[in-house]
Amino acid sequence: MTDLLDLSSDTYFMGEALRQARKAESQDEVPIGAVVVRNAEIIARAWNQVEILKDATAHAEMLAITQAESVVDDWRLDDCDLYVTKEPCPMCAGAIVHARLRRVVYGCPDPKTGGAGGMINLLQMPPFNHQCDITRGVRESECRELLQRFFRAKRG
């Protein structure tokens, strides 16, 4: 029964990340959204804002991590889970490890540049002082379709 409950909450929280991704899309940003969850409650929500902020580091995951650290008043997020619509890039994966997030749940994989098993798995590197649990493919088709639709429209 626990697995069923975890699956349904993963589905729910990924839905919240998808809502954030749609905000990014509405602002002509790459539609990726993220939420940070602690004790079954969302404590941070963010979407890609690279273009708006003119900041290469303004990925949804980075913004959500910063917001969550503010909420818990600590840089350690070891009792928190990150939900993100696309596999984190290496930059975000590095920040996730440094912030010591407990688990990362993502929607669609990124085989070319993913930092959570796509190109490289930085989240579970044995030499690092922290490894995250990873749950892949939650609401994958919705996450993938949102990105594909965005890039199809960009290509015209």
C-alpha cells in the first residue's frame, strides 16, 4: 500500500511541477518546472527564468532549491524531495548534491545532457559525500509533450 501512496503523491507533485512548466511556457521560457516537497508539503515552486532574468543559472531546479533553503533557513535540504519535469542538467545535479536533497523525481529523461543518468549520473557518484535517490519517468509523456510542443513552435 505504501508504494501506491508514494506513486499517487509523486503523480500529484509532478502535476504541480507541470503547472510551473506551463508558467515558463507562457513567458516564452523553456517549459521546465520544479517543486520542492518537505513532509508532504510543497515549500518551493519555480520555473525556468533564464531569459527573463538574463541568467544562465536561473533553471527551475536552481530557483526552487534557493527558495527551499530560505524556507527551511538552512542550505541542507536532506529531508526534502525535488520534483522536476525534465531530468536535471549537470549544473543542477551538482547543486542538488550540494544541497543534499533526499530524492529527485523527474518526468522525461535527457539522454544527451542529463545529469541524473542520461549523459552522466552526478546524483549517485560514489566519491561524493551525498547521493540522492532517483525516481524516473513520472508523468513522462506529459512532460515530454510540453517540451516537444514548445520546440516545434520555436522551429516554426
